[in-house]
Amino acid sequence: MDLFTIVSIILIIITVITAIIAAEMKDLLSAAIALGIMSLIVSILFYMLQAPDVAITEAAIGAALSMAVVIFAIRSTERWEK
Amino acid sequence: MIRPVLLIALPLFFAFLSPIIGIWSKKGVRYLIIFATALNATLAGILLLEALQKPVFDIIGGFQPPLGIVLMVGPLGAIIAFIINLVAFAISIYNLKVEKEPIVRYSMLYLLLVMGSTGMVLTGDLFNLFVFLEVTSIASYGLAAYNKDKKGYLGAMKYVIIGSIGSTFVLLGIALIYSQLRTLNMLDIAARIGTMDPYVKIMAFTSLFLGFGVEAEMFPLNTWVPDAYDGAPHPISAAFASLPAKAGVFALARVIFTMFSFTNFLWFVVVMGLLTVFFGEIVAYTQKDLKRMLAYSSIGQMGMIIMGLGIGTTLAVEGAFYQMIAHALGKALLFIAAGFLIYAARSGKIEDMKGMARNPLIGIPLLIGALSIMGMPPFAGFYGKFFILMGGFSQGYYAIIALFLAASIVEVAYYARFIKIVFERGNESKVIRPDAATYVPLIILAIIIVVIGVYPKPILTVLQHVGTFIAGGA
Amino acid sequence: MKKALAIVLAILIFIVFALAFVKIPFGEKMSTYPHYYNPITNQTSNMSLPQHYLTYGKNDTGATNMVTAIVVDYRGFDTLGEVTVLFLASTGVGSLMYVENKVKKKVRRSNAVVETGSKLLFGFIILFGAYIFIHGHLTPGGGFPGGAVIASAFLLLYLAYPKFHAKHEKLSVSESIAGLTFVIVGLIGLIIAGYFLYNFLPFGLPTYLFSAGVIPLIYVAIGVKVGSELTAIVDSMMGVRE
Amino acid sequence: MTAVVYIILEIIGYIFISIGTFFLLLASIGLIRMPDVYNRMQTATKATTLGALSVLVGIGLIDLWWLPKSLILAIFIVLTAPIGASALARASYKHGVKLWKGSVVDKYKDEKEED
């Protein structure tokens, strides 16, 4: 196994963990942050798979803007899932 | 000579133009939308005449398919696009009744809904079909919640969840097909579908079928239908029944016949269609709320169309297309009338609408629409059901035909009950006269239903091309 | 019980799709792909579709970035659709979040460091976003990421200045003008060459800024459009406060 | 002649990178060792900024082609890191995160009382 495979496997595992955290968290703010981390790691994965275009878009939209929008939505409703 | 791309480019142009016009005049935007849909309907009519000669291919960007995108318009696609735009024109007149702000945004969403449904019918490229599916469904989400009340949000939320699952399935199916064949053009896929791995082929078909089944209101995927129809503004309920649903079922037909020419898998489609018919009609019988009843009835009718596609003989598919046309016209009419009745009775319950339709301007079109949906002989809805039945008969699906007839009887029963209540004698004083924005679209739709019911020859001429469609042509 | 059922269902769907997806070739030689077939002229080509894009893409479109060549030129119609999807999303959010007479909550000012810093950064971020979409046909990037970067600059302003408020009319006008540009470029192509979205400008020399015909024009339009749409979404989400 | 200059620049660059990594190491140790949020934030920004800056300058010196890009990156780090840190610290103060009991000054509190 070369370094590339090891790094990508680690990143994929982190992605899966953050996705599960985002789905399971009762605190929606933490879930949103986990989602942002997931987007960031996915964008790194895109970069590693030689798709820089998609990586830039994912980083800007997934990690920054959509997280901000989700946080605004949480702020105008409730923070804790019932 | 009309290029099919104009049917997509001009609505887009007007939709992008309307915010600028909306700064000066909000009223102007509404008339602009009416003009745009009228223009589109005219263009679609001319396109239909052209497509009857031979299928029209419109290459976009100057790259030969499958390098670039191509629009592929056969006679059947052209007539569905024509009906969609015609109904859209009628509904856009009724749109004048919507008063709630922000009206400019509402008009843009409506126009793009029309554009998306037209694009789904016209395109000949699988990924382009997905893009237009997205346009249609996102416009629908916005419009379903437009009333901004609890009902609207509930319906829109259900629609968003189920619709996005459906879109994901479509995308997965496209990915599977592309990974095997390295192409996205429908005819190219059709030519080489045999070289696909059988398991991947089945999975791709199932994904696409489920994905488009959401828009086509197929049985397990239609829980959003009653809530979304009920919560949306009245013109939008009418539009949902005739634009995205018809585009979705046409996409389903494209998947079944143009791309995967399955013959041994179609019993599955018939069973799904039959389940949809039964679910829709029986639940509709129990409904007390007018719009919910119409929504469930719409599910039942869509089930009949899916069944017709599934039976797969020329006659049955002809019937399915006839039923699509009749249902698009009839259900739009009934929803517009329902909007008026709910407005007049100040309630959505059928019992409260006693004698509300006793004004001839509303009563006669309502009667025509209901009879057509029930499948009574002189009106448009008759031929569709009749052809589907005959097609099933020739294939030997006797048990299915019996069940289909039973469901039709249930349908007749609840429509008869509804008609009896709204025409009952009684509180004459409360009956109000509809204004022009209500009765003009009703009369337009009613006249078309009567004309194609009494003189079905033009439609039947177009539907002669069903044979080539089933064989995988445009 | 319900949860267990859901997990079982999810695992089942995963397995069924995984069995199909393992059949996707990964890292295979491109020459083994199936050759494409032109349904209009009824001819089978001697190469596969990705091979054609990589071999002739530069000649066909004039763009050095092959992703851009496919996104804006070969499949430009899809991109028009995707831009419309974003437009719809922003319009839908705007119509759902619409409130007459916005009541603004009394908000605390953020501190001086954040205010000055974001004022300084704002211009740089806008510049960076513009760079990304203007150079879309030469380097990785393009209208969508560039627009997102511009919107994130506005997001910074929203966070630093709680009273900041982008004018909705201006946003929607810039959005419409950008969209109109895209459609009009397409229609001009239809008039000149008979193909919607035809690349009617001269290609110029590859790797130069003014090359690849209409691609930079379209990408600038997309960048402006995406930027103003995402800003409008952020603005509508910020606006609902009582 | 030029080759010698390049070698010297490369050596200086590596020295810069070593200094930078040393500071980054200190920052990460501080992140674990410091008692409360504010102190940890201080190590995480001040030391990291310096470390990252010298790493960037070092990279620029090793390969001069990269120098403009790394300088732009350095400017962005100088602009963003303190802003982020101050916003975070302020937010956590407003949110009621207590100072470490050994803290001696609380300027922010004094300033608030003046308002």
C-alpha cells in the first residue's frame, strides 16, 4: 500500500465518522459543524482524485456557505433536536 | 421552421427578464407570463406539425451527438409538450387570482416549472433529462410551500424529502449507465444497451424507474401527492396534476421504451400501475376534502397511464398517451373549478359546497371535466381508458382488466357524489359569479376536452406513431 | 425497532448498489472504453467519448481546461439548466422567507478588529473570486466556485456588520442581467450558426486570457449570477429576525 | 556565481522552515498545556501565525518561483488569523466562558463597565 491509499482510506473513515455524527447528534449546531468538516474532507478527497474544480466548489459551497445557511436556519428555530 | 430549443430558451429569457420588469410594474410581470406561455403554446403547436413529418433533432452547441446535447422531438413528445404548454397557458390566466406577495417570484417559479416540464419532454439526453427534472422539482418545492401556512409547509417538506431521494436515484442510475457505456445520449444508449452487464442494467433501470416514479406519482412513492396538492395555491395544484406529472410519466415512457427496450420486465410496471390505481381510487373515495379527493383521483389516473405503458402493446400505449392528454386537460380544469368552489364556500370540505356550482359559467365546464375524468363516452377521457382496456384484453390480462374496471367504478361513484352535492338545489343566494380570470381558462379547457372527445381524429393521427415509439424511435 | 429496520434497509440498499458499483472500472485504460455511436448520421466512431474530449477538445472549444470545455461548451445546455436550478433555489428561498416590513433585532456590534479586518479582506476575496471565474477556461475553477467565493465575501460582511444589508433589488437585477447574458449568447449562436449556444467568437491562441470564444463571457455571467444568488440566499436567511 | 546564491538562499529557507516548525511544535504543546480557552487560543494563533509565516517565507526562498504566491498567502494569514481569534475569544466571553482563576487582567470587563 502506498501513501496515497493510506491517506485516502484515513480520510474516507473520517468522512464516514463525521457523517454519522452529523446524523446522530441531538445538538443541531454540532451536527452542522460536523457536516462542514465532512465537506472539507470530501473536498480534500476530490483534490486527491485530481478533480481540483470540484474540490474548490465543494470547499467554498459545502464547507462555508451551506454551513452558514444551516447555522442561520438553526438560529431562527431551535438548537436542540427533540 | 421552429427550433425546439426555443421552447426552452424563450421561457428562460422571460423568467430572467421578469425581476427587471417587476421593479416597475408587478402587474406587467403577470401579463408577461401569460404572453410567454401563449407564445410557447403556439410554438409547440407549430413544432407538432413539423414533428409529424419526421422527428426533429435540434443539436445544441454545434457538436454532433453524443458529444453534445441533442433535443429529440418525435410526434408523441411534441403533442405532450403542446398539451403541457396549452394547459400552462390556461392556468397562467387563473394565476391572476393569486394575490399573495411576492408575486414576481411566484410568476418566475411558475414559468420555470413550465420550462422544466417542457424540457423533460423534449430532451434526448439522459443527463439533460436529470437537469430538467431538477428544475421542475425545485420549482415545485418552492411553489408547493407558497401559501406559507402549515399545510403548505407540510406538503412541501414531504415533497422535498421524497423528491430529493428520487433525484438521487435518477443520478445513481445515470452514473451506472455512464460507467458501462460511456455515453449519455438516449439513442446511443439504446443502440448499445445489450452490451451492458445484466445486473448493472437491472439496477440502472430500477433506479431510473423509482426516480421518475416520484414525479409520475407511482404507488409507494406518492405519499407527498395529497399533502402537496392540498397545501399549494389553487393554480399550482392544477399545474402539478398536468405539468410535472405528465413530464415525469413521459420520462418513464422514454426510459422503458426508448432506452431499455425490455419486454420481459413489463409485468412489473403493470403491477405497479395497478397498485397505484387501487391505492388512489379507494383512498379518494374516503376523502371529504375536495382537493385531497382530486389529488388521490390524480394518483389513480396516473396509475392507469403507467398500467397502459406497462401492458406495452401499441393499443395500450396509445391509450396511455390519450389518457395523459385527457387527464392533463381534465384535472387542470377540475382543480381550477375546485379553487373557485373553495373560495365560494370558504371551506375545503365537499359537504359545505352545496349548490355552489349552479352558475353555468362554472357548472358546465365542471360537469364536462368530471365526466371526462370519469371516462364517459363523448368526452376525451373515454378513449384513453377504452384503449388501455382493449390493449389489456388482447394481451390476456383478464384479472387485471377486471380489477381496473372495479377501480373505475369506484371513481365514477365518488365523482357522482361530488357532482350531486355541488349541483344540489338549496342556498341559491350564496352562489357567486366567477370573474373572468376563473371562467376563461375553464371554458378554454372545456372546449378542448369536448372537441378532442367528439372529433378525436387529429389526436389519433398523432398517436399512430406509437408503434415507432415503442420500437425505440423518437 | 423503527431504527433497526431503517438501518437494515440502508445496509440492504448499500449492498445492492455496491454490487453494481464494483463493476465500474476504476483507473482503466481509456482505449478499452466502448466506442460511441452517432444516432443522427448512424455511424460508429473509432474512439470512446472521453477519448474524443481529450483528443479534440482543445480544437473544438479553444479552452485549455478540459473540465471547462465540457461544462460550458460541449454540455453548455446542462450548465444553463444548473444555473436555472440555483436561480430557482434562490427565488424559492426568497419567496418563502419573504416578510413585509422586516423587523431587525437589536444586535450588538462586533469588535473593531473584526470590522476593520473584514473590510480589508472583502476586496481581496472579491478579487480572488473574480480571478477564479475569469480564468475558468485556463485554470481549475470557473463560474460556480468563483461565485461561491464572492458570496462568501458577502457572508463575511454579514457576520462582521450585523446591520449590513445587501439591496435585494440590486441583487436580483444583477442576477437577471447575468442570466439574460447567458441566454442571449445562446440565442446569438442560434441566429449566427443555427445552433443554440454555438461558440461564435474566434478561439484565439490557447492559454491566453482572450481565447476560447464565448466561454469566458459565459463564465463571467455564471460567476456574477452564482455570486448574487448565493448572497441573496444568505440575505434572506439573515433577514428573518424579530 | 548564481548557483552559490541559490544554495545560500536554500540554506536560509531551510533555517526559516526549521524555525517555523519549532514554533508550530510549541503552539501544539501549548494547546494541550494551557489552562483555559483564552490562553489556548493565544498559543493557537500567535505562535501558529509566526510558525506558518516563516514556513511560507522559507518555501519562497527555496524556490523563488513560489515567492510571490507564498507572500500573498502570508498576507492572508496575517489578515485572517487574528480576526478569527479575536472573534472567537469575544464570542466565548459573551457566551460566559470563565477565565482561568489565575488570570490577573480582564480588560474587556473593564471596558464594558465604562460603556
